Amino acid sequence: MGTLVTAALLITLGLIAGHPLLLALGAIAVGAVVAALAVAGRRPRVDVIRELFRDRVERGGKAGITLRVHNPGSRRQSGFTAVDRVGAYTLTVAVRSLAGGAEQSYLNELPTEQRGKHEVGPLSLRRTDALGLGQSELFLGDTTTLWVYPRTHPVRSVAGGLPLQHHDGAATETSPRGSLDIREVRAYVPGDEVRHLHWKATARTGQLMIRDYADPHQPQFTVLLDNRREIPAEPEFEEAVEVAASLVVAAAKEEHRCRLVTSSGIDVGTTPGSGAVRRFLDELCVVERAKRSGLPLVPAPLAHAGGGMLVVISSVVSAEDCSALAAVRPRYVDVVVVVLNGPAPQIPGVRVLRATDASDATLHWQTVVAR
């Protein structure tokens, strides 16, 4: 618009003053605008396929996005710019001109330094003239999701079970899963034993329901992640999330019964299996500090639970928190408190590990707990 106004002024002054140079400059400006409209007004007529390479990656890991641009027509398509968004970041790809029927691929590395669930897209195709006077934009509405997980550090898993007494006697160390206590009633999936079908629940819901059994004597592992508002966001909370991810993933891979709890009320328990690791990492990918302050360290459901090992990860452990942990200590075989960048409290019967970051915490775990 500014160029057109300038062109009009130049032409008007040239006519009034009789200066050919002003008339020529005005004509050039008008020609530039017409050329810009001719170039930018033609939207790219191409087919674009976007492929996300590794949609789940640890923080700082490698993830990329590939754009495959195809010219379906017979005429050459001039170059344009493809702009994609990943959360708050913007990715720009300069697409070269394509001959008729040609295809070109472009690979861009995605930013993965921020943990979270990031939306990728929508993709926009932009074309501008050489002088930047005009621009056309075509939006492709498809979006995809990039999961940036917390980093995990290599650790050995440690878990404990509770002795079980029933009419057949004490449980042995090799008691199989699926024969003792009902964990839950859930929908049937292929591979489940038909003898465990729950007929009343099946009749009530209209779909096959099955009893999911577990042996209370099996190793079980509970991680309590302190995500209260009082915990500093950086670096303490991010380091605490990494510690939680490292421990719970190691336990899940060892087929232990695992439970992830936060002070704000998140409570995720999984049965042993390949899906447990992903379930925990998906949850830890998006976990945040609580929105309100004043929450207790130990939530009520955890205070009334028990069994196996309890690991508490925090950076602020008050005297009230110590009392709460001392109260739940008898319910568990072992209780370990990992304190990041904070003073180590004294809690009877509780092992306390003080560390500076996640790497230091997992090293202490290896040498003190999992030795």
C-alpha cells in the first residue's frame, strides 16, 4: 500500500512539475507492485506430505520432520517458503522451484530442549516477490504431536513385596502373577485367560469383563513426586521429574508393580507389561507444579496405602513433611527420600539421599540403595 501511495505522489508531482524522472520513478513503483501481485498472487500448487521422525523422544534427543514436496502439474512451480510451528518455535524451509512431476524432500531438526507435549503445525506455504511487496499464504491444517519426555538415567531397580498369608499358607518368592488378589475388573483383551471372566460385570456392561489378578508378594514400587507450588520450577522440579522417570521406568522394565503419585493428586498405577513404561513417561511428559499452594507432601490415598518400597522425590522437606513420612513409614518395607538441593532431614527409619541434580541422585541411588 505504501508503495502505491508513493507511486501516485511521484506521478502527480511529475505531471505537475513536468519532470520525466519523477514520472519514470512512479511508473517503476507501479510496475513493481503489479509484478509483486503477479508473483505472490499465485499460490503454490503442490502436494506436501509432512512426516515426523520419532514422535516420542527424551529431552535433548534427536527428532526431525520431513517435508516431501511434489509438483503434480506439468508446469514448473516457482520456489516458496514452508513455515511450521513446534510449540512456541517456528521452523522455516526454503523450497526450491520444482519442474513438472518432480519431488523434493527437506529434513529439519526439531527443538527438543523443553519437556512437554508439543503441537506441530499447522503448516503454511508462503510466496513473496523479490522485493517483499506482496505475499500469499496457504495453510495446510493437519497437525501432529511431539512428545518430549524427561531424560532417564540408567539405574538398577529395587522393589519389595509384603508377606502374604492365606488358606494355602505363606506366599513363596516365586508366586505367579494372576492367581491371588483381584487388582481390578477391566475390559477383556485378546490373550487374557477366559477362566478369569467376570460374568456379572459382563452382563452389566454388555462387553466382556475380566478379573485382573496380582500377587501382593510380587515386588512393588511407588514413587511420590513432590510437585507442590512451593517447589522451584528450575532447576529443582525438572531434575526431580528426571529422577522420578529414571526410577519408575527401571522398575517397570523389571516387571514390578509400579505406582506414580504426585502431591497434587495424580495417581497412576500400571500392571507389569510393555505398556507401563510409555504410560509413565506420557504422564511425566506433561506433569506440572500444582496451581495452588499449601498442599501436603503425602496425599491422602498414599497415606492410607502401603506395601513394597516408597521413594519420595522433593527439594523442600519441612518438619510437617517429616512427620507425615514418619507416619507412613510402617506401611512400607522401605522408604527412601531423595532431596535435591535442599537440607537432608532426619526421619526415623527412612533413608535420605541428598543430591545436586538428577545425575547425582541416580549415582547415589546406585551406590546406597541398589548396591
